[in-house]
Amino acid sequence: MYTLDSQSHVPIYEQIVALIKGYCISGVLQPGEKLMSVREMSTHILVNPNTVGKAYKELERLGIIETKLGKGSYVAYASDNSPNEEALALFRQNLEELVLEANYLRIEEQELQGLVSEYYTSLGVVE
């Protein structure tokens, strides 16, 4: 279920964060669902437990998962439809970098918007 790219320039913990976020968005992971423990996940994907722990801490900071002491980590229930301020700031930063990269690659705004629409559709977010 969890596959990482060891050749990627993206740090492993960021890949784990992106995977779990993607699974939450697509419905593979449901609110309230228990995640593997840090140790189980590190054994499953063959990475250092500290790396998984760092990813889980980031997911918790973003409000995507919640950790219950002694019970494990669970997909968080969305208390409302608005993201927390830290998550929104991070999204804006990532969006700025994405738009700059698109501009560097000479991707026109309409083409970029089309790509975003295609991706939303592939996630099943837009009907």
C-alpha cells in the first residue's frame, strides 16, 4: 500500500506525509481509522522509525492525524471544512513554488489550470 521512491529528491518523511494525505483525500483512509504504529510502518516500508515518527508528527501538526497516548495514531475527523492556518500557509508556499516552476517550464496559466482540474477529477473530488 505504501510505496516510496528512494531515488527521489523529496525526503522520505515528506513522501510518507504526501502518501497518507493522498490516501485520506481519496478515501482509502477514513476518519477514525487507525494507522500502523511507527514501528510497524517503518518495518513495512523499510525506513528508520525516526523518519516515520517525523512524518506522523508533521501529519499531526497539519491536523490530518491525531495521536492518542498509548492507543496509536488515527485519521482525524474534520471538525469543519476549513484547514488550520499552518496547513493553509504551507499550501500557499507550495502553490507559489509550483506556479514558479510552471512558469519556468513555460506552462501557460490555462494549461496549469487544466492540469489541476484533471488531477481533481482523478481524485474523485470534482464531479
